[in-house]
Amino acid sequence: MKQPTNLPSAFKVAAEIDAALAQAGLAGPQVEREAIPMYLSMLHELIDGPETNVQLSELNKSNIAEFIVLWMTRKQVPVGLLVDTLTEQVNEVIELSRVHGTLQDFKRRELINLHRTIVDALQRQSVLLVKPQTKTS
């Protein structure tokens, strides 16, 4: 069966999609497409600086909350503002993973659980920072 000449070929469509992804910064081997590593990368960009001195390769699901709490404490970032920022980032990761076709239900749940772990650690730390002040008052 012959294709109509006014429709682009599958290769042309794929090339246009690749070009659009590249233009948006979503193409290439350096771009992370899995939800958890993408979220860790975004968090690393947030906390990267001389006060944390942490490499992306050092971050993982078990230690990221510690680094975020340390960064928040040193920078004196309000916990509410940081939680809002992290929530925006996790939502962006979910969307990007969905676009890349790598978001499966169990990965989404794992990502949300990681996000909750970080938020819980931040809230515990904020309570600890407030308690000493109320004891002396």
C-alpha cells in the first residue's frame, strides 16, 4: 500500500520529535529520564554550593534528606518555602518522566515516598529548631 504524499514519513516525524526534544533540552545521553535519578539531580542543583560540597554521585535515596536538611539549616530557608519548591520539583519530575515514557506506577509511588521522606525530615528539623527557642522563653 502506498502512503499518501502529503503525510510525513515515520522517520521524518521521529526526526522532528528528536529535534524538538533537543531544542527543549530533553534529548541526548546526558539527560536523565528515570524519575528518582532526575529528582536527585534537581535536588543536587538546588543544594549545590560550597556549603554542602556534595557531588551528584554521592547522593542517593538514603542520604538526600540529610543533605537537604543540612542545606536548609545553613541557608536558613523557611521550611514552608522549601517544601513548596520541592513539591514543584517532584511534580515537574513526574511530568518529565511521563513525557519520556519512563513513569510507571511503582516508580511514581517510589518517587512520592522519597519526596515525603524528605518533607518529613524537613518538618522534624524545623520543629527541633523551634523547640530550643520556646524552652528559653
